[in-house]
Amino acid sequence: MPEEESRQFAVPDNRSAAQLYGRQEENLRALEAGLGVSIRARGNELVISGPGPATAVTVDLLERLLRFAAQGRDFTARDVQYAVEIARRGQLGRLDELWQDAVCVTVRGKAIRPKTLGQQRYVEALRGSALVFCIGPAGTGKTYLAMAMAISAFKNREVARIILTRPAVEAGEKLGFLPGDLQDKVDPYLRPLYDAVYDIMGVEAYERNVQRGVIEVAPLAYMRGRTLDDAFVILDEAQNTTNEQMKMFLTRMGFGSRSVVTGDVTQVDLPADRPSGLQEARRVLGDVPGITFVHLDESDVVRHPLVQDIIRAYDRASSAARTAAQGEAR
């Protein structure tokens, strides 16, 4: 057993202490739970007690967090929890690289960065490949990061326009007859895309660019028959495409275009007799040069911590159901 030791850690000022400790010291509790140490706060001084290796890792992580705070880098309790996960894997050195990587800045001046190593792989794929598939559960930032990369490419004049699309498939409930014109009828299906672009670009800039025709949000059916040159194209909720729709979308790519396909294969809303175009694309295109597949999992979820637990619980239930079905078949 490693010997117990106690180490002191000084925080230079109250502002840094407030950010480092977190609300009601939630960041310190996350460090304790994840690294197996005890942390006592005495004003701007911390006393870390525990096994020697664990206290050393804790001090290393605290120093990195304090350095980020001094650089004006905001971090949440979820960021700290993920930093603990990285530390437990012995990859703490990658934290600097991860948190320094800014994709773009929102209209409110907030830098958008990948928050997990999986998200960083995704961003690197978006930078290096003309066609990227990102498959993962809800809350992993698939659409949001793609949108950030699209807006960054547009601002840097790497593309001339942005096209956002998704299949108009109801998620398990009938919406019935919707009033209004055609745009009014399809808007509910496209709302998540609007939310992301509003957050990053702002409503006024978005509407101005829509009027200029350089940003388009439309249902997937509108893509048929088009050739999309010099565009950054995002297909969201791709698990709800049919094979025919997926092939149609992928063959729209034109010169100078970049395409991103995102989806969650565990949330298919198609009828049971219609296979998902995303699942078929993964099978058919997995070995095609120039196409990159990125798979995210529950460790990449950046929503409420309970979302990770919910995803794991459903995965366990699905696995148990498959095992039971296989047993009955035998």
C-alpha cells in the first residue's frame, strides 16, 4: 500500500479560489471522489491528503486548472470531472492540448472548444476530411461542433455557404396537421439546428445571411437534384434517413465542399421494416479512403452528468435483452 502523505496547495487570490473550488466546492468533491484523496479548504489554501501517487496527481491537476483560470479559461464541474477521468487514465498531459484547442468564438465572445478527447478526434477529422460521419449518443456535441466548424470555415472564406439539413421524421409521436406555409410546417423538425446556429452566430447575423442566400436550413428532401459546390453541408439526425436518402445526400457533394453526417444509431425513429441509412453507410463506406468515421460514447457526453448514467443504463438493458433473445433462439 502506498504511504499516506499530506501536501499543501496555495491559491493566489479569491477569484481563482472561487473558480477552482466550484459552487459549494463541487470541483474539490469531484477531485476527492475521482482520485481517492481528501481535500480541506482553509481560505486560499488547500490541504490534500491521501496515498502519495494520488496526492501528486491531484496537485498536478490543480496546478493545471489554476493555470487555465489565470488565462481566463472558464471550466465547469463537468470539465473537472472529465479532467479527473483523463488523470486516472494517465493522460493528464493531453489536458493542455485539449483545452487550448479553440474552434471558433460565439457571438457572445465565448470560445467553443472540444471538451473531451473524443470530441477532439472529431474536430481533427472535420479539419482533415472532406466527408466525416460522427456517430454517438445524445449530448456528445455532434451537431454543435459541426456547426461551429461550419461557421469557422465560412468566416475564413474556406466555403461560400452553409447548408443544414435533417430528415423530417417524427420522433415517436404524431404532430398532426401543422398550420402555416411550407417553412412553418418543417420548422419544428429543424429547431435543433436553429438553436445551435443562433447560439454561435446570433439571430441577426443568421437572418442576414439567410437573406443573402449563403446559409440554408432545409429538410433533406430539398437536397434532391442539387450539386452543392463550395459548401459546408451538415446532415443531422442521419439515423432517420433511409438507404435511398443517404445515398442521395452523399452524392450531392460538389467541388470545394465538405460534408458532415451526424446521428445516434440507438435512436432510430423509422418504421421497423425500414433500415437506417446511417447504419448501412457505416457498413458500406467504412473502408473508403477519404471518408472518416468518428465514434463517440457516453464518456463524451457534455450535458448533465445524469445523461451519462441514463445512456449506460439503456446500454445495459439492450445488452441484456440481446443476450436473452440469443438464449431463447438456442
